[in-house]
Amino acid sequence: MNALFFKNRSRRKFLRDMSLGAAGVATGFGLVSCAKSQPAQSASSNPPPNGQKKLGVALLGLGRYATNELAPAFQQTNLCELRGVVTGHPEKATQWTKQYNLPEKNIYNYDNFDRIAHNPDIDIVYVVTPPALHPEFAIRAAKAGKHVISEKPMATSVADCQAMIDACKKNNVKLSIGYRMHFDPYCIELIRLQREKDFGPFMKMTGDRGFVFGQHAWRVEKKLAGGGPMMDLGIYVVQGACMATGQTPVAVTAHEEPKKRPDFFTEVEETIDFRLEFPDGAVLDGVTSFNHSSDTFRAEGDKGWIDFQTHAFGYQVGDVVTSRGPLNYPHPYQQALQMDDFADCIMNNRESRVPGEMGLRDIKIIKAVYQASATGKRVKV
């Protein structure tokens, strides 16, 4: 899941159109699109274009991200709408039923969830539980014949990622990962720069994403989270580097910093430094932490550079400057475009630009980072 706060944003139609049209595709899995706005208390507000029927989405797991980001995002979607929820908390089921005018037949708990197979209102299940639970529910959704979005990180093991991919293929449903940044105009520009080599190949990159985490929650429980900030936040830096190079790293080195709060971070790392090496010689130096606040990313080529100076991977990207000057794009509702793009994939039988294979790739990289940190050795991906 992503960060823990909510902000209002503005919606721009051309960004939405870019997401479903010719936003462009980068090499490998560094793919694209973009757009965010103000929440409203209904399941959906925008009519579908050209009289199309919207696809129905059920949110599985009603934590902060589902509540503060995904539910409001449906106010801006054009191709899909919130039609159901799956939760283990009856009080949340009651609240969401009233708030979003959901029919009782579209409300499920984790025990009766498989009955969703017989519900034609639901086309997509968006799994928004802690990462260790993603595989179970993604696979159950696939077996029920529903298309699947899994929030990031995709799972806590490579084997579980592959099982999710295999289940979706076996049941002829599509799978996408909640990589919202691929739908933000600043990241679209990063990918365009990579693809067109305006600044030459990006050979040197740095990234730092962290926040001060002080409450006990699943994010510091290894069984549920799979790890600490590397899984939750460092994955964004990994994504940024893959966008900037259009490649997958071939090797990693890493070092876990001594814990300043060992009494709190008893199961997962607190801060970790890592280096990614890419096939063409490009290098990323990254850091991620649950004990300092930062959100930056920079990529340099021999002809120029791009610097995400603030909120690099936030719901609303902050200051972005290039060697040619600052960038100033509208701030989109990333999740609305993300979900609409997946609906378009289903409607037009095309593959997601943020597929399960991308989620699998990233878990392989993160696992290599943990191995390198534990052994002190350079680990091939």
C-alpha cells in the first residue's frame, strides 16, 4: 500500500485522455500514462464515454489507502465504478454501504468472498490488504473469474508473485499492479526522456524515500509486510530507476544502517542503502527509511538531468527541475487514471502497462537487495 494521507487535487481532462490514448510506451516495463481531484460521497460521478458500460470494482480491504485514496478516486473515473467491498469488519461494511450507496448483495467478508463469482455487478477485484495476503485473495478472485488489481508490493515472495500470475492466466483474467506513478505526467516525462534520449542515456541516478514511522502496524511485522521500508517505500526508488533506464538491474549491493530504534524495529530494517547496477553500466544509489523523511529522485545523462526535488513519488508530485528548466504539469488523480486504464485493458483486450510481471520483477530486485544486505556481497538479479 501507499502513503497514509489524503489531499485534494485538480482533474485535467487531457491527462485522462493521455492515459487511455497515445501516452507512449517505454522499453521493458518502464511504461506510462497519467491524472487526481476532489472526493465526493457516491460510488462514481462521471458518465462513461460513448455510452460505454462501466466496469464494476470491488475493493478488498478497507484500510487507509482504500478509504482515503481509492474510494475518492472513483469520483473521477470514466470506465469503472465502485460497486462492492470485501472486509473482515462488519462496522466498515455498514459504513461503506451507506456512504457509497452500495447494495447489500455486493458486500462480502473474507469467508464468503468466493460467492463473488456469481455476481455480475463485479468485474474487477482490487486487493488492498497487507502484502502477505495479496496472493490468497488475488488467486481466489481469479478463480472466481474476476480481473485483479493487486496493490504494491505485489507479494512478499517471488513464488507468490508467480502463483498470482499463473492463476490469472489459468482463469483467463487480467492482472495489474497498483503502480500509480506510471499515470503521473512527471513520470511520463521521465520515461519520454529515457525513450528519446533527450539528455542522453541516464547513467547516474540517486533516490531517497522515507518517513518517520512511529505507530505499531503491519508495516513493521515481517510476516505481513515481507520487510520494512525497502518493501514499502524503496520499491518506488527501484521503479524510478527502471523508468529512467528502461532496463532491469543485473546486480545489487546493499547495507542496512544500524537501528536508532531497535526496540521498535524488532522484525524489519529501519534504514537500508542499496545500489542497483544496470546492463549498460548505469547505476542507482538509493536509500529508504522508516526513520527519516525524504522523497527525492534524480537522473543524470551526458546531455542533461532531471531532478524530482520534493514529493518525487507522492500522490501530488512536488518540485521537478531539469537542466533546461523547471517542469510545471497539472497534478492528476493518479489512481483514477490507473483504474480507468485497467478497465480499458479489459474492454479492449490489451495488456496492462503495469502487469504482474512488473510486480514480480520488482520483488526479485528487492529480495536481491535483502540478500546483499545480509551477506555483504554483490548479488546478481
